[in-house]
Amino acid sequence: MPIYLDNSATTQVRTEVLEAMLPYLTDHWGNPSSIHGAGRRAAKAIKKSREQVAGLLNCLPEEIYFTSGGTMSNNIALLGRARFAEANGHGRHLITTAVEHPAVLGPSQFLESSGWKVTYLPVDKKGQVSFSDFERAMTAETSIVSVMWANNEIGTLQPVQEIADNVCAREIFMHTDAIQVAGKIPIDLSQLSISSLSLSGHKFYAPKGCGVIYLKRLANVMPIVFGGGQEMGVMPGTESLANIVAVGAAAELAKREEAENLLHLRRCQQIIADQLRQCERLMVTGPSSLEDRLPGHLSYCLPGVEGEALVLRADLKGVQISSGSACHKGIIEASQVLKAIGLSKEQAMGSVRISVGRFNDEEQCREAAQILLQVFAKVSGKAQAALTLT
């Protein structure tokens, strides 16, 4: 049985989550907009899921909206708020970072092509933005700020609280992509001054195809998709009932097991990190201190070796990891994140990511680390030999 260590790409659907959603694929298939019994039952299920997600985030249920995924949530936050800003005469300046996910960089670039000024804040070698750079970037025209909470490729945690406090004091709309965070780090929106936040169900043991956007009460966005007005117009279209039920169940479990899961991910992360230190040519990307990194997340590069080759060799040995981000499938080039932290092309091409989940136990992690150590050492030795010959 392969050891799956690619949980930052997607997670296995939990049995409890599957059991919660199955009745809404078989017995209770009503349209939530219908007023008959089947429709009312479906609407009640969505209401419960909204409450469960709100419980995970410690916010009001009416601040939770369901979408088709994290990408859509990010697009709604940025493009929907930009539409509102334009309609109400607000400034057309967006501040984000150079290490955002494409689901944030894409809308940002679209706004830039539409006449917005977009500032892409640089990061240090750990991938972290400087608060002083952020303050210098702020102008009277700044109306949107979007800063990723945790980076999917290199695990960097950004100073979201510090930035949010500053943005809130200026009454500016702030969004954070928290897709990698749910179930790993506590999220308490009663203590965090942000306007919107995005999640994706398949990152915390729900199926693919359902996301969440938190919109703080009175934080206005305008629709970017048009239809029947479901989800209070934020995400029109007949609701994906079973998936929404699944996200609610996954959120409730994540909240219940929050402390336990954090400790488990940190232990497994430490086991793998300790073993891989034996490979001398293996370079850490992102924060070297595990406390500054997303729990369960490790990332490295092996100069002179293609990351895809490392992934395939590890897969043949029964360990499944990734090279860079799974969202970049088919693109064999250094990612913008690795470029932003100052890696050379040679270094960046040898990137790998190892991400632990709740279904990985400590014994598995020890075994996987030994296998990866052998793979990295063997490939590294061949690369070094080739360089010597040339």
C-alpha cells in the first residue's frame, strides 16, 4: 500500500464525511429552492452545514457562503469586491504578494489589465512578506488587500493578524486565502479583522468540488456569476447539496479534533525532517523552523535534479509526494513562488513537497523518510557524478 504524503494537493474523504453526504445522493435529493418537503429537507441540511462551518471559523452562519471550490471563492472575493469598489467610487489599488496561489494571482492580473494598479509585495528567502514593505505600499487609493495565510508550495505562514489589524484600522477590504489552513491551525474570525476568507473542502477531508467563502457582515461584494440568486447572489446556481453536507461534516470534525490534529501533524513533520537532514545536498525551501511553517508541511530542493524525477522515483518505491504545486500540472518550469524566494532555476527545478495528513501515522512517516532519503541520496549522487564528469 503506497504511503500518501501529498495532502496539500488533496486529502482522502473521511468515512464519517462520506456517510453524512450519501443520503443526499440517494434518498434526499431535493432542490433547496423548492418549497415542498424534499426541498425543505435539503434547505435544512444546507443550514446545518453553514452552522458547522461557522463553528470551525467562529463566525456567524450568515457570513458563510458555499461555492464550487477555493478558486471560485478567491475569484469572488477579489473580482466581486473590485466590482463593488468601481461601482462606489473607491480606489482601484490592490495589494497582494508575489507568492500567492494562481487563484489569487490570476484575478489580480485580470484587474491589472483592466486598469487597476496592483502591487505584488516581495518576500524574503523564507517566503514571508515584510510588514514594513506592506505599510509602504499602502496609498489613499488602496481598496483591497489579499494575503495568503499559508503557502501551499513552501509552507510559509504570513503575518495575517498584524496585516489585518492595520487594514481594518484603515477600513480597507482584506481577503486571505486560508485554503491550506483549515483543520491544521485554529481560525478564530471573532479575533481576526478580515473581510473575507476562502476554504476548499478537499483540503480537509471532504470531496473535491465544494468551497467556502466567509464574508464578514456588511462587507459587500458584487456578483461575478449570474443566475438564480442562490447563496444570496454570491454564488448562483443550484447548490451542490451532497458536497455542502460533506463540507459541513468535515468542518465539524476538524473543529472537534483541532488540538489533537495539530500535535499529530507536528510530530510527523518532525520525524520526517529529522531523517532528511542526513541528505547533505537537500536544501529546505521556506522556513527552516517548523514552528514558522504550516503543520505537516515540508519542502525541499535538490539542485541539479528535476523534481518530477524525484517524485516518480519515490512513487516507484511506494511513497507519493509532489513537485511544487499540483495546480501547475503539465507545466515543467520553476514556479513563481520559488523564483520569488530567490532560488536559481537549477535549484527550483529540483523542488519537492511532502505533506502529512491525519491518515499518516508516525511509523509510516519513519518508513517514508527512509525511502525518500535513499531516493534523494541516489539521485543526488548521480547528479553530482555527472557534474564532475563535465
